Amino acid sequence: MPYKERPTQKLYYSIGEVAGMFDVKTSLIRFWEKEFDIIKPKKNAKGNRMFTNKDIENFKVIFHLVKERGFTLEGAKMKLKGNPDDVSKTTEAIEKLEKIKAYLLELKKAL
């Protein structure tokens, strides 16, 4: 049976990488970490924050609520306390729809 290569996926991301994903400053990432209990990065021996994929997903939800929908921090906290899975599913649906929109726009250009 031949060896099949799997695409590599990082287990941990630095604070700079996370800030780059969302195009925000690292200070905002640290601030949200303190404000929202769902973000719990690991820290290495030096004390550097190492964010997991779950943390990234939580940042996506928080970013969507605060930056895209205009929630206050308190409003976002209340929304996440209500039903975080519902908010996460909504965020995933929006991401999928944005990908479909981008694909359709590329298709339109090709015509």
C-alpha cells in the first residue's frame, strides 16, 4: 500500500499569526483573551501564548459578533453564554456563503 501524504495542519499558532489572520493588532488578541472565558491559550516555557484550532474558531465567532455585527463586548458575552453552538453554526454558514459568493463572482468574470 503506497504512502499517502496528509496535508499538514498546525497544532498551535502564535499570537502574531492569530492577529494576522484577523488583521488586528496583537493587543486586541490579548484583550479578548482576558474578556472572553472561551479563549484559553496554552503557554510555553517562555510564557508565549500558543493558540489551538479551537481558540481560532472562538476568535472567528467573537470577531464576527464584535467587528462584523457590531455587538458590544457585553452583548457578545451574553450571546455566547446563551447558546455558543448556535453562534458558531451561524458563523460557519456565513463563511460558506462568502466562499460560494466568491466562486460565483469568479465564474461571472470568466463568462
